[in-house]
Amino acid sequence: MTHLMKKGYLVLALLSLFAMEVQAQQDPHYTQYMYNMNVMNPAYAGSKENISGGLLYRQQWVGLEGAPKTATFAIHSPVGKNVGLGLSAISDKIGPVEETNVFGDFSYTINMGGQSKLAFGLKAGATFQKIGLFSEIGNGYTQQPGDFAFDENSSNIKLNIGSGLFFYTDKYYAALSVPNMLDGKHLDITRNGQEYQFGSDTQHYFLTSGYVFDLSATTKFKPSFMLKSAFKAPTSLDCSANFLFLDKYEIGGTYRLDDSFGAMVNVAVTPSIRIGYAYDHVISDIKGTAPASHEFMLLFDLNLSKKVSVSPRFF
């Protein structure tokens, strides 16, 4: 089999995977979702007492060429008594397809009495897409004249908005969000006045919840779940259970419905910096080719006022 034929089969596989991403899980997977909620839900912005943020990198389906690679950055802070502001960025690459999302977040929080708070959030920003079929698959060579899908790279920019709700106390939380509310098209190519559409965006809904149980003076139990659905596509359900020791060391397990199970661990290396790692063992049909996924995380808090938190949170 020639190198060119191999690349042809590769791109067919990648486009098939991308089509599944488009229809079923357009927004990237996160195993450590409970520490990455600012990316999914704008209402989370400002929920901590100080400036907080994090970095996350995920390499999915290790061993499969062109498999998804995702990097995120998020930072948010309270502004005044009820307002929160945030910024988030997501870089996602699947084979020859690159997508970068940059959003600004706004939230407004209502005190429901006691430790209970309800936040409403909005996000707005842009998605930058680049499809490098010509440069990355054809290596700058048009395999067949007139094959418009491969004879040039394509790129586009689209605006989008999102919204969310976040109810929380110092012990539990429940949240609902739609990170991308506007339907859109991508992988579009126009030739001779005819538009060819190979992919489109659809709204995804995220429902998340978690609780912190005090098992002893030094041990906490933190179950949580995330339900993701586009209604027209299969639903994704993540269930996790973590144990936190001495408010510093955390270890737990996770299960993603019909997809994978795994483990995660994180540690507070300083009072304001926490690092984490998650491993997913794939059990879906792709397990023979790509049996594992890896995820790395860095969280930080910037306590510029140097005040002691009166209500520390563990999510």
C-alpha cells in the first residue's frame, strides 16, 4: 500500500471520528470536569473568594494517529459583592481539524439565605476553525484535481454565546449550562456557487452536581456526576467518587457510560496551587487501537488581599 493511499484511509478514519464528534460529543471530554467548570458554565465565574484559574491538557485515545488533543485555560474572579467575571480558552485538535474557542464570562449571584447561593451566567466569544486537509493530509499535493475537499485549507470564524445556572453551598452544588447556544456550520466549502457542508454545531446541555461528605476530621468523600446531551445524539454520563485527605491529597475513580473507566489523583503542593492527573481506560469499540487517555491539570488561586477564606470550598 502506498504512503498516499495510507493517508487517504487515515483521513477517512479521522473524518469519521470527527463526524461522530460533530454529532455526538462536539464539546471535548473532561475527566476532571469538577475542576474545569468555568469552561462549561459561565455562572461559575466569581464563585470563589479570590482570583482562581486553571490549566488542563488532555490527550485522548493515545496510540491513534490524529486522535483528539485538548488544552484549556480559565480564570475568574468576583467583582464587588454579586458580580463575577471570567475568561476561558479551549484549543482542540482532531487530525487535520483545529478549533480554538475564546470566551468572556459574566455572572450575577443571588444569596438564597444561609450558605445557599444561586448564580446566573452568560458567556460570549468566538470560535476559530482551521481545516488543514491540503497541508496536513496531502502534504501540499492535490491528490486528485477537482477534489475540492483537499485542494486547499479552509478556515472560518464564528461568534457564539452561552448561558448557565449554578446553585451551591459550602457542601454541594448543582449546575445546568449550554456553553454554545447558537447553531453553526463548519467544514463548509463553496464551489461554483454550490455550498458543500461536512459538519455543523448543535447545542449541548450540561447537568452537573456534587456533594462533599465529612467522613472524619481529616477525610472527605466527594461524589459527583456530569450529564451531557444534545438530545439528537447519544447521552454522555460521567460518574466520579473522590476522597480528600487532610484537605491536601485527593484520589478517586470515574466511569463514563459505555466509554471508559479510570482513576484520578491530585495534590495541593502549596495552599494556592494544586496539580492533578487522570487516566482513562477505554472500553468502547476503539479499545483495541487506542486503549487509554491521559489528562493533566494545574489549579491556582491568587489571594491578592491575603485574607483568610471564611467559607472554603472543595469544588
